[in-house]
Amino acid sequence: MIAGHFASHRIAWSRAIVAGALLFVLLGSPPKVLLGWPAELSELLGYALLVAATLWRIWCLVFIGGTKDGELATSGPYSVVRNPLYAGNFLGATGFGFAVEQPYLALALALLFFALYPRVVAKEEARLTEKFGEHYRSYCTRVPRWVPDWSLYKEPEIVFASPRHIRRGILDAMWFLWAFALWEFIETMHDTGLLPTFF
């Protein structure tokens, strides 16, 4: 039931989960799970994943910006995996947990992804099958659902896209980095005593 509701309202759910994590760090002090070099390594790994997720999602938008519902995208990242935007979400969610030095949060977000997103994908694949028919079914037999197969990569010489859709997509992709920056800012405010800790 929860997975079904998430499938219909995934953007609101995703933002609510991040808002909940930020509220937790705003009011309290998350336990220091990692110290010293493991903490630094976690933050570096997480930040790398956040940047990769942001750039990956922007790259995806180049191929669907302005044409998402008009034609089936099968080139660029869509030629190697059927759900590249969701793969980017997975990188961003787990990267966020590592970037804020909370590996248990990274694990929890990864588990939430695996619990909720298969229903999202099933719903979207049913919609695309209804819209594109045999063309989409053929695409599904060639291209994997989750793990990219880079041997399939292809791209056109020119891509036409709507600047408005690209701009909105970039702002949407940046929320991973903004959430990390806000977490770091709040943590610094706690460390300097400018923001009280309630638990």
C-alpha cells in the first residue's frame, strides 16, 4: 500500500524524507558513527556520488528535455539503462547518507529505494507500454532495467531540447547538493553554539 502511494507521489515523498532528515539534524545532534579518516572517506565518497548523481540526471535531461511524453527516448543514457533518472536518484540518496557521514542513513535510504521504486517503475512501464506498444516492448527486451550495459551505448549527432525543461530539470537535480550543503550548515551552527540542540 505504501509502495503504491509512493509510486503516485514519489516527488512529494522523496522531498518529505529529505525534509525529515534535515529536521532531525536541525533539532538534534546525529550520533558520530564515524571518526577520523573513515569519516573523511565517507564524506568524500558521498560528495562524489552526489556530484555524479546531479551530473547524470542533467545528462539524462538533455535527451528527454521537452520531449519526455512526445517520443520514446532510446539514446544516450537511455540506450544503456531503461530508468537512468531513477538510477541517479539511487546514487544521490545513498551519496547523501555517506556525505553527511551517516552510513546507516545511506543504508536506510538505499533500502527504502529498493522497497519503493520497483512499484514506481512497474507503473511507468505499464504507461509506456500502453503509449508506445511494440516499440517499447522491443526496447525492454534489449535494454536492462537497472544496471547499465555500456556496450549498448549510442547517441545521435544532434539533440533538440526545450531550454525551459532543461532549466527546471537542473534545479530539480541540484536538490541533492543543496540538501547536503544545508545539512553541513546546520551542523556548523550546532558546533559553534549558534543553534541549540534539543536531543
